[in-house]
Amino acid sequence: MTRRPVPQNGRTGRVSPSKDWIAPIGGWRTDVEMADMPADAAFQLDNFFPEANRVRARYGFLAFATGLGPDVQTVIPYSGVGNRLFAAAGDKIFDVTAGGAVGAPVVSGMASAHWSVQQYTNPAGQEFLRLVNGLDTPLLFNGTAWTNNFLVGTAALATQNVAVRNTAYTLSFFGTGSVTLSGAFTGSLNGTGVANRVSLTFTPAAGTLVVTVSGTVSNAQLEKGSVATPYVPSTMISGIPDASLLIAVAAYRSRLWFIEKNSTNVWYLATDAVSGTATVLPVGGNMKYGGTLIAINVWTIPVSTGLQQCLVLISSEGEVIVFQGSDPSSASNWGLIGTFKLGRPLGTDRCLLSVGADLAIMTTDGIVPITKAVQLDRGATSLGAITAKIGPTWRETVAATGTTSEEWQLSSFPARQMAIVNLPSSFGPYQYVMNTETGAWCRFVGMPASCWTTWQDRLFFGAGDGTVYEAEVGANDNGVAIDALMVGAWSRYGDGLSTKLSKLIGVTAQIGVSTLMYAGISVDYQTKIPTALLSSVENNAAAKWGTAVWGVAKFPGISLVRKFASAGGAGSALAPTIRALISGSSGSVSEAAVVGGSVLYEKGAPI
């Protein structure tokens, strides 16, 4: 005999219906009406990163290198035979490869810590770093040392002028002649023999040092510091009246290219050179909207024969100028592809980011891929911007912070599929972060970053407290709990404006042993921080692979769990709200991820 279910009646019918909800893998949305949000959208997504199948609380950050002094404005990766990591703070650059408390600086006496950096490999396989900042003589790292020789024609030195600052320099040479210094410093150095090296350490005033040569002077070197280091040929970029005015650098078609500050000039070196004579390329005649050049990068275009690289320049007014070819001195090997107008760029040289073959441009209108920008009028570029889903918030942020802060930076962390927009510190310790696979956005809160970089598939940021931090590691924010908050899509559950009384929320999640996860309901477009705790695993240490006993040991946070919490609230629109507090060790991570759940509620206002 088959048993039949009891039919519903007044006593057995369901009084409280349930409604399923999904994790907001579509990310933070401010471009849609709150009353009509897609089911996979988030009203608020702080420190939860949207992945393809879940939203995951970001991992923590830890102090990596300390004691750099002032604000760290540039973190500089180097990849070569020996991988190195440097950081610029105040007037110094430090080697922070080993982490911990930093030692003596490798470079000092600089006027700015905001550097534009380009790594370059010559045909011999030598890896160099070339740095410019618009105030100091360009720097060069040859893989072993920061080579400084501010003289040109050093094999057989001739009289010349050198721009110097008020810091220690050392002059050295071989020969029987003499060098007389005047201008910013007065003094002389006499040679004692062809095979003898003589040196003079001095501190000039900031200005122009006149170097007058008499007799035979060879292998001459003028460098910052109080010690004569092994001789290297000139590292100077000559041809330009003042090389310290170079503000941005890029590698394109076997050459290094530079922008001159407050100008419409581009300078380029000889093929495969990292120093020597630069040649000017005036661009102003191609610009229609005025302003000066501020950023330079490379765009790779798919063509019928394969791929073609183009040189991209952007002006302070948002005009983009695109060239193709490799030699501006050849009419057959150089040409203007076109110009087009975008919103004004945010920040300076860090407003451009190569993303695969595309080039993203960070402007007042949003972050616009150049492939979209060339197809749309400026009035429609916001529609093609990858920031379209947070467009209103983007415009509000720009209005509040302005466009000129050097802390604006567009960077990426490919290992975790993240594109990171660093906001000026005047706005707070915030970053807008996008999943580069899905285009979903969120906001990171609590990381006081001035600048970002990736090195060896690791993510680093410099901060105003003179520390370089490593991000996306550990289960705390340098000793402070990670605080993540998710408010999902608002829903009226198909019942118009009538009141609903929420009673219970169910959550399908991953919850690590170092994570406290709370769940609740926000009502009528007002966020309510939940206080009801979801408990899922025993409070014990995570098992270790290779030593744990199968079937006995726990691997918390990996498996999905289904838990419930009371969630009282009354309103016409409801939104699931999850908070995760993570306070684990620095040497591990504690998963806190949300997949979805359900809400149990009653129709009508409570009595």
C-alpha cells in the first residue's frame, strides 16, 4: 500500500515561505536601480572578492620590509639571473629582497620617490632597470649594482656641464691631467699617472657643476656617494638639455622611449641602448586639445599577418596619440595611426596598464580599454568602460579626490585574476578591485597603500608608514582582524511593496577555523550589520596534508557547510547580509567564502 502525503489545510499549509539567494558573483553594482538589482549583484561587497562560483573574503597582508622612513611611493621588481625587489621612500632606494628591517640604502640623495620604471633586456641577454622621475638624473640598475656615472664621453673626458643636487658626490679618473670644478662647487683634482686612479668627494649646492678638463683624463666617473665604485661607462642620457626632466619610460620595438615633463616631446634612444644620445620626437603638432604628455605605453593590435605593436601616448587633457613603426627618422618606418579623445587621465604615468594585447586607460570617464575607445565617441566611452558596473561610484570618487594625485594607480595581480585601482589616501585606505575573468567588482578596505607591484607571482604595496607589505597572504591584516561584509541583491520576492518579516537565513559557505561568520538580513536599502553567528567547524587547528589521518582529521573551510541564523527584520525589500571576521595566523589562510542560501520569511507586517 502506497502512503500518500497529507493534503495541505489551514493547519498543515506552509505559513512562512522561503526564498533562495545566490552569492553575488556578479559583483558590486551601483549602475542599476536598487529595487531592480540582478540576483547575482551586490549592494555592498567589502573585502569579499567575487570569483566565478563564490565570493571569497580576501586574504590578509603582512609587513614584509620595515624601516624605510617616509612614504613608500614606488616598489620596484627586477627579474633576471638574480631576482631583486627594491623600494623607494623619501630620498632613498632600498634593496628589500630579503624582507625584514632594511639596511643602508642602495641609492640616496634623490628629490622624489615616485619613479617610472622599465625593465629592458639587450641582445646580449643583459637585464637592466631604467628609472626616471622628472626631478633627478635617470637611474640605471645593471643586475648587480646601481651604476652612477653622470659624465659623458668618459673614456677620454672633455669639458662639460652636469646638473647636481645638494648631496655627496665622488669624482674619480685615471691619467696625468686635471679636472677643475666650478659653478655648484669649486675645487680641483689632479691626476698622478696613467695607471693611477685619483678621487675627490665633495658636496655641491644644487645647480650646474662645470667640469673643465685639462690634459689626459680617462675612465672618468662622477657618481653619488662618498666612495669611488668600479668604473662604468656613462649611464647618462644625453642629447636632451636636462635629462632629469624625463618623467615616464617605456620599452617599444627594441628602444627605450621617454616623455619630457611639461612638454609635448618624446625622446628615444638608439636601438638596444639603455643610455647615450637621445633623439627628440615632437608630438605637439598631432595634438588637438592642448595639454602636455604624461604617460606612455604599448598597444598590441591583431592584424591579418599576426600582431602589430603600436606606441601609445596620452596627454593631460585625455587625448590619445597612437604611432606605428620603430624609427621616427624614417618616413617609411614611422607613421601616425590616429588620435582620439577620452576623459582626463587619473594620476600621472600609472594611469595605463597593459592587459594581454589590450591597453587599459584610467580616466575620469572610467577605465577604458583602448580597443573600445577607438570605436566610440567620448560621450559613449563610459558605456564601453570596464568600470561601467560601478560607473556612478567611479564618478563620485573622482569628484571627491580630483585627478592629480600620484597615488592613483592601475595595477594587476594575474595570479589571483585581480585588477586593482589604488585610490588616493585622502579618500581613505580603499581600492576598487575587479575580477579580470568575470568583470565583477568589489572594494578592498583597510590596506593603506601608496603604490602596488607584483614580483615572483606575489603582490606587494608600499605604505605611508615606511613599510612594504605583502598582500593576499596570511589570515590577518598585519595583526588586525580582516573584516569582510557582503550585502546581496535587494529583492521584493515578487510581492511589490508589501511588508515581509524575515525570520531565518540559511547560508551555504566555507568557514575556516580562524573565521567567525555572521549572517542576517538588511531591509529597505539600509545595511544592517549582522550579529547572529554561523558556526560550522570545531575550533581546532587545521590538519596538515601528509600528516593528517584520513576520515578523522579536519580540513576546515574547504568543504561546503549549510548553517542557519536568526534574521529578524521587516520591510518591503530584503537583502542577505554576511560578515566575516578572520583572525588567524600569519603563516596560513582561513577560508571565508559564500556560495548562496535561503531566507525564511512571513508575508505581511508582524502583529
